[in-house]
Amino acid sequence: MHVTLILLKRGDQVIGIDNLNDYYDPHLKYARLAQLTPYQNFKFIQGDITNRQTIEDLFVKEKPSRVINLAAQAGVRYSLENPYAYIQTNLVGFGNLLEGCRHNGIEHFVYASSSSVYGSNTNKPFSVHDNVDHPVSLYAASKKANELMAHTYSHLYGLPTTGLRYFTVYGPWGRPDMSPWLFTSAILEDRPIDVFNHGKMQRDFTYIDDIAQGTVRVLDRIATSNPSFTTDAPDPGTSYAPYRIYNIGNHQPVELITFIKTIETCLDREARKNYLPMQLGDVIATYADVDDLKRDISFEPKIDLTTGIANWVAWYRNYTAR
């Protein structure tokens, strides 16, 4: 929604597709959609990217010039419960979009990857030039697979592709299964919050406006080959093909306890904390190296946690008061 708003406000024609499923409350999805429908240059299609015919027909009819794929089955923990949802959306759906791009002369395909691909890597900050062949969740594996699939299409068909590894996105209109919503709702309702690994975790929390701006900036810079790429020492973040990977993160990892305290301060209430061990599929810390993003795109996230959480809490109070 945030990316689409930027594109619409600058005058781009945007076709959005979503199946509006019930992974979480669809009312939130319809409320987001209502932010976009007043724009004359926006068209919405309710459909599923896993439906091959739907995607084939969409490309032929609408003839887009560029494609952004932010559709995915998200969430590390849910991938332990329902792996097939990830296989269908993140692999089959992604493949359908790649085929649509391949057969319809798309100028640039930009897609969401995730910081989760770094898996068991402990070399920090996480760099796009690091090897990421050891994911620790199916969600992470599906996102790594997206990068590999995209590279194949860049290599075989010359399709420019750029993958964006997002780092713990938060902010207004965020998902109810993410920690800001879970913590905020529980604190306001005087319910305990689950704090995994006894709070000894770090996340590179990145505000939604920074994510959206970075995504659009990347869309505008069509991926190119790396002239310095060598096959005897292959660089995972670039290629001889028109293929790029970038981190979009705040480059400032925050302790989970600090994150909770920031929410407590904004709510003027203290959380009841239920300390738990590390959850299967989780990682101890995330930390983005954004040097490539700064060099190539002239962009880096700027919004600090205090400002971002204040904005989030204000939005949450307003949304839930409806």
C-alpha cells in the first residue's frame, strides 16, 4: 500500500493484485485498499498470483512496463505450521510472475526478499556479498529460492531483476502478527507479552516509509550487470546478468527489550512480560549493511525507532478506535 501510494502520487498508472485472504483479518486489507481506490490512476484486481491463467491474462491485458512483487506468504513461525502456503505463494506464484515478465518485455522486475535469508550467518553486519546458503526456516528458504529463480531469468532471458532484503519492517498499517501490533494490543489490554530468548535478541527495525521510498528508488534504477563479476569468485549480490540484491535496513540493530520499552513509553504503560526460550526458526540478531544501497541508489533509511514507534502507536490508537 505504501509503495503504491508513492507511485500514484507521482502520477504512475498502477494495477494492484491481491487475493485478500484470511491469513489475518481481511478488514485491515480492505481498509488499506480504501487508501488507494480514490486515485483515478489505480486499478485493483482481486486475484491470486498462484493462478497461472490469471497472471497470464493480466500481463496480456494490462501490458505493464515494470513489476513489483510484494506478494508473499510471510512470517517465520507460520511456516512451521503451514509450509504448503509458502510453497504455493512464494514459489509457484513467484514463478508465474517471472514467466509473465519473460513473455511480455518487462523493463524491470523488483521483488521482496528478506533478511531471513541470512539464516545461521553470524558475520555482521549482514552483507549482500555474504553466502546465504544456510536458511533456518522454510520462509527464509523460499525467499532465497526467489533470488535464485530471479537470477536464472536474468541469465537466460536478460530480464533485469532486483531483490530487496527487507529488515523487520514496522509502522502504520502493519500486520497484526508482527511484534509492534502484538505488543501494543497486549499492553493496552493488560495481557502478558511473549518475549523470546528472554529478550536477548536484536532486530534492525526499519520504518515503513523508508522501506517504501527505497523500493521505489530501486524500481527507477533498472538492474545492470556487474562488469567486475568473475565466475571464479562469484559475488552473491551481483552477476554478469542484469541482477542485483540490496539490503534495506536501518543499520541500527536494537535490543528487543529496548524496543518493548519504547512502546511502553509511548503508551505510558508497562508490559507484563512472559520470558520464553528461543523459538525454532528464529535468529538471534539482524543487522543490515546498506553500503551498496547508498552507493548505487543514493538512499539509506533515516527514521529512528523513537519517531517510528510514536507514529505507529498514534496510528494504532486511531485505527482501533474506529
